[in-house]
Amino acid sequence: MNNLIGKNLTAGYGGVDIIKDINLEVNEGEIVVIVGPNGAGKSTAMKALLGMLSLTSGSVEYSNKEISSMLPQNRINLGLAFVPQTNNVFTGMTVEENLEMGGFLREDDIIHTINDVYDLFPILKEKRNQSAGELSGGQRQQVAFGRALMTKPKILMLDEPTAGVSPIVMDELFSRIIEVRKTGVGILMVEQNAKQALGIADRGYVLVNGKNSREGSGEELLNNPEVRKSFLGG
Amino acid sequence: MIDFLNSIIVLLNFIIIPGISYGSQLALGALGVTFVYAILRFANFAHGEIMSFGAMITILFTWFFQSQNIGLGILPTALLALPIGIIATIILCIISDKFVFQYYRYQKSVPVVLAMVSIGVMFVINAIIRIIIGTETIKFSDGQKFIMKAKQFKVMTGLNEGLALKSSQVITILITILLLTFTFWFLQKTKTGKSMRAFSDNEDLALLSGINPDRVVFITWVIVGVLACVAGTLYGLDKSYKPIIYLNLVLPIFASAIVGGIGSPFGAVVGGYVIAFSEIMVTYAYKKFFVYILPSSLEPSGLVQLLSTDYKFAVSFSILVIVLLIRPSGIFKGRVL
């Protein structure tokens, strides 16, 4: 089974460590959510897992293989995928071209994967020849999501997939995320909408001030009075 | 009616045909500038010299072929030497990238630093060219000079005005059509072309998709080399080759790229023709045209020329300034391929 494990991660920008000694794990076929207050280092932790910033200490393992010094591009090749929070589509290219670029590294025929993405997001099939920059926020997120799925990843990392979309679109995106999990993909996501995200999560991590504060199943965290009080709005 | 036809021929002969052929040369030049800007994110002021270098190599091999009595019959020998010029220009581009631009790219220097660096590259190439081929005007077109001479046309049609069609003009237009078609096909239809557009659109996301930046940069220089060498050679073939002219050409080329929207390939092509036609139309003496089209009582006494041809470059400079003031993003909102 494929899994991605971050052990004792310490990392940050410009010499200042934002995350300190964090442990994270995501396995194939599960949804793991990282929640926490603003500035807790949620996105930073995810970027550290992908190698977009260098670690001060700690290590990243993928399927029992140490990948801490690997370039992000090479980790993509291994089976990781990442959807950034912003600027996550090629605005000047059509929806279909966005998907093709997602599958850039694939040597085999990607048309089946494109069709799988269209099955998952039917609206994208309709808009396949429209440029991604002209789409609504929710549709753009779907393109970004679909682009990341083109490599047939084993572990998919989503940085706030529902940022700036309406509650209806959010529910829609979450149900798609559940569908993707059914195909065996492990999903690690950072979410502002913690309540809804923990509702669909198998497990969750609470980060506070760059440190692991709590972890448990989605339900446990949802029902934990302290977690509720601190940032689930009571 | 005859007068009207004559006036049309005057326009065709002195404005439209020269405009299309000069416009094509600018379009190819501007397209090269736009490629560097869209992918490498800096204004490459060395582009004029790269064109000049390509033309120079082509001329050297044209001379070689002429000395060996190898030719293309009615076509200029330069066409035979052009592929060698192209390869040399590509090598020049890649060498200047490896030894100069790459360093600043890895340092993540700001675009203005790279633009200044390109001025340095410009001076170096400029000096190399002067050492090798000198500063004199060189005419290197051979083969059949005209497809149709003015006299032939007059005899053929019985009109007062002649229409001359130089082979270099026709060759320019044909090669431009061919090269533009190929470039746009490449960008829109091939995987590599799309990856270049993706890289230009969103560099971070391109990296996340596994697009190799070094490969994109390499292919960009190959395309820039081809475009620059062809543009430079066609310009030299059509007018004549003189190193200083290529230094001056940088202005209309940048004006073309910016007017069309720098970074937009389609914009660069349109900009090329806009600048070429503006230069020619503003500096052409319309007296002859009005003599045909107006009744004799209204015949103009002067040359009816807005500006002397010496002000050619002032025209492209003015257009450049106006566009930058009114619509800095250019006609087609450039930035990405």
C-alpha cells in the first residue's frame, strides 16, 4: 500500500521555521484533513511534504522510501499530486489543454484519463474548448482538480480546494473528493471549512502554532469540545 | 477609370507590396522578441544583432557557394545558405544563454537586469560581426531579381504606371507565411508547443505538471534562432546588408511586439504590419496618387509627403509611445504565448 509520511518536519521560509516537529501521515484510500487556525502552518506543512520548500530537519517518506531530497517534479512522477490554492489553472489554455498538461509526463494514451475526469466533472466536458480563465471559481477548481488527477496519483494533496466558492459548490466538490477516494486515491487536504471537511474525513490533524496539537478520526475531532470551541465555532 | 486604375497601381507598387514585405520582416523579428519575453520574461535587446549574425553567416556561405558555382538558378543562392545560417544562429542563441542568460535566470534576477545583460550581449555580437564582415553595405541577392518589371507590366496592361514585383518580396512573403503557419501550428497542436504555452502561462503550475524548464528554454532559443536568422536574411536580401541597419531595426521590432501586445505571437505579427504600413504611409509622397485621382484643377503642387523618409524611425517610436501611454498591454493584451 502506498502512503506518504512526514516525520518530525521542521521547515519555513527565509530561515524562520513555520512548522516545528510535525508528524503527518496519509494512506491510500483515505481522506485526511489538516485543520487549524490561520497561520498555523497548514499549507506550509503540505508544501514541505511535496518538497516545495526545503526542510530544516525531519524527513518525508513515500511507500517506505525516503524522498526528502527529491525535487517536486520527481515526486509528481512517483505518484504524488498537488493542487495549489491559487493560480492553479493555465488561464490562457482550454480546459482540455489544461488536462493534457496535467498528463504531460505520461507516455501512454491519456484520453481515457481525460474521459474519467469528464465523467467525474461533467461540466468540464461541456466547456472543454473554453479557456480556463473564463470559467467561474468553482469550475476552475474542478479544472485544477482534474489536472492533478491526470497523472493518476496515489496521493493527492489539495490546498483549500473550496476557498472562495459558494456553499453549494463546496458540497459538490466534497462529494467529488469522496468519489476520488473510492478509486483508492489517498487525499490530504487543508481546509478552512473545518466542520464540513472533518465531516467527510477519515482522519484529521489539528495544527496550532506550527505544531501538532491533536489528531484523531474526523468524528472524534468534530465531537471534541476543545476543538469545537477553538475554531469550529462552538 | 484609367486614372483610377493608375492610382491603385501607384498605391500597390509603392505602399502595399513594400509594406507587406517589410511588415513580414518585422513580424518575424517581433515574433522572436515576443518568444523570449513570454518564456524567459525579459526584453532581449540583442535580437537585432542575432538577426544580423544570422544574415552574416548566410552571406558568408552564399559567397562560398557562389565561388563553387553552386546556385539555385533563378532563386537567390542565399536560400541555399539559409539553413546553415539558421543552425549557426541557433548555436549563437544557445551559447549566449549557457554563458550569460542562464546565470541570471538561476539567480532569479529581475527582468530589467536581464534586459541590461542583453544589451551587453548585443555589443559583443555587434563587435564580432564587425570583425568578421566589416561595416560596409553588402548586396548578396543574385538569381532573377524581378518577377515582374515595371516596364513589362506597362506593356502588358497599357497603363501609365508600372507595377514591379521583386523576387525578394515574393520570397519574403512566402517564407513568412510558411514560418508563421508552422509556428502557430507548433504552439497550438503539438505537446511541446502546448507545454511552452503552459510554461509561459503559469510557470509554477507547469513545474508541478512535470514540464522541464530547461527543455522549454532550449526550444525557445531554437525557435528564436530560426526566426531571427530568417528575418535578418530576408531583410538583407530585400534591401541590403549593413550591420548598423540591424541595430536600428531593434526599434521598429520592439515597437511591433509592444503594439501587438508583447508576449502574444499573433500580436507580434499584427504589430509588424501595423508598424511597417505606418512607416511607409506616413513617409510616402502622395503627389502622383493625387494627380491621378483628383481633377487637374485640384492637383497638388507639393509632394504631399507628411514626413521625410529620414523620420521613418520617428514614426515607429511615436506609435510605441502612444501605445504605451494609452494601452500598455498592446492590441492583443500580451503576456503569454
